[in-house]
Amino acid sequence: MIDTAAVLRTLAERGVVLPPGRVRVDGYGDSPALSRELLALIISGRKRAGTGLLWATLHDGEDLPQVGDIEVVIDHAGRPALVTRLTEVDIRPFDQVDARYAAIEGEGDGSLAFWRQAHQAFFARECARIGRTPAPDMPVVCSVFELLHVLPASPDDAPG
């Protein structure tokens, strides 16, 4: 469980002022390696979307994302790394995600085939975690965002 208050305190201590809007705190990926890879794609400008499994969002008791939400993106260790604003949010069946959206998500070669393969694997892990069975029509939350701020590493993050 993410301690939103602690993340917001860390931002305030580092002098980061968030723009107006509902604030959400979330991360990308389900492993340190995947988290690092996805954050690097966002920082590079290649990745401007993220997709979650609706069933997992509901299972975890999280609010659904909305256009205009400010997201503090944390790294695999729970440290704030980025600030984004959601510009599009759409819920659709997994098998109805299109090539345009896959390209915006910017993973792998940017193709729909890569998107489906990578996300099928990720959502299968999510389904196992929440006791569901993956299906072609499982509902996914497709969110497009703009990058507002890349947070510098904290001095506490430096290798010792």
C-alpha cells in the first residue's frame, strides 16, 4: 500500500509544488527492473500512456483515474520520481486496444503486437494476484498523460 501522505511530505520537503487537481500516487511495473525501464521511457519522451487492469484497481479499492488528475509517479522503492497530468482516460476491453494507443504507450517497438504480448503477461500476473482469470475482453484503463516534472534524485538515494 502506498503511503500518499508520506510521498506528499517528501515532495514538500524537496520544494516541489504540485499544480491544482486531484492528486494520485502510483508506480509503473511490478518489479524493480520493469519500473526503471518504464520510468526511463517516460523521461525520454517515448512513453506517454499507461494501462492498468480495471479489476485490479477495483480489487485494491483505488479510485479510477480521471482526466486532469495529477499523478506523482513513484519508483520501485516508493520514492517520487515524476509528476504527470492525465489528459485522456478510457476504459475498454483488452482486445479493443488499438495501434494508436499502443504507439503512445511507447514500449518495445511501439507496435500493437508488442503491447498485447507485454500487457497480456503483466495482466496475467495481476489476475493471479487478485484471483481472476485473464480474458481477451478483460477491462483495462488506458490513460494518456503529459509529463510535468522529473524529480531529481534525493541525496538519500545516492549509492553508499
